[in-house]
Amino acid sequence: MLPVLEGLKKTALDLLFPLRCIECGLEGSLICPDCQNRLARIQPPVCPFCGVDNSPDRPCTNCPVFRPVIDGIRAPFRFEATIRSAVHQLKYRNLRALASPLAAMMADYLSENWLPHDITMPVPLHSNKLRERGYNQSELLAKELSKLTGIPIEKDCLTRHRHTPAQAMTKSREERQRNMAGAFACKNDNARGKKVLLIDDVATSCATLDACAAALKAAGAVSVWGLTLARDIR
């Protein structure tokens, strides 16, 4: 009976407050098919580590001085236009319903670009930030992605025990790496022997994901890959 009531409730809400595309305003979905088709996708070939567009005849300019712990990072989109707006509204405007269509896009990417994992893990927020925002947007994405892939989510292992300034406020890769060093730890053995897929909304320097990977591998994770919705390529 409960699923029927939930379905009726959803139908009533859809009639009263129909979904509209955040980009063009078309009724029916939060990101309409036409706007999805116009999203700025990261096109292959990509750097095997950081996942940015990379011509096969030149080295990746993001990685030469980076000594990563993480096995690799991938993202389907560039952090611009509609995707930038979507992340902003999910993260700061409490439009949590966006997590479902955004995670579906990540699942579509993953179906064609599989990354080895047996658990899905969101990048955690510090407790201060979680209290301030009320939710972790990366956890929302990871939960929806887990539903679509069938790979279980693990959200009780990795913790952010040191509050750090926002990565967007730092000026260089080196500063971001120093900013994130030692910011994460594992509070149990749930990652031991596991292949982990870290989920976040946006990657810029990859320092956050790499710091997470360092904590997870110290706790016995076999491998750690990162999947974000977008890459902020500067």
C-alpha cells in the first residue's frame, strides 16, 4: 500500500509543482534532453591519470609534478555552463532533486568507461560544513549512483577530521595539496581489501580525491578511483 501512496503523492506534487529544466525552463525534467545533448563533455583521448582531454602527441599539462596516490580520476563533463549551474543549485540552493538526474549521467558514463570497484564512497564533508549545509551533495550523488549500478555504498568509513578552507579559495595545485594533506582518515576497516570508487561533484586539482585515497589505502583499500560529475580545468 505504501508504494501506491508514495506514487500518488509524487503525481500530486508533479501536478502542483512541475519540474522545469534549470537551463531553458522546459517543463518535464530538471535538465531536458536537448540541454543534456549540449553539455560540454570531456572527449577522448584523455590523460590516463587525471582524465582531462589530452592530445596523444603531447604530455598532460596537469600531471607532471603531481605524485598521486589515487589510481585515476574520471569525469564526464567540463565544469561550465549548465553543469556549473546544476552543481551550484545542488550544493548551495538545496535543490536535492538534481542528484538523481546528475547521478544518472554519471552512471551512463560509467557504463561505457567502467572503473573497477566493489564499493561506492562519497567524499565526506567536515562535521561543521555538514551542519551548516544540512546535507552532503557528494553523498546524495553516491546514493543515487549506487541505486543505478547495484554497487553498495559505504558512507561510514571515511571521515574528514580536519576542517580546511574551500579548495576554490586556493591559488595553486601545490597549495591545494598542502591544504588537504592529512585531512581525511578511516574510522573502521570497511575499506580493507576493497576496490573503492570515490564520488564527488567537481574535481579541480584532484588534491581532495588524492587525500581521500591516501587515507583509504593506508586503511587497506586495494585500489581507489575517483569519479566526479565534472572537472574544473584551469
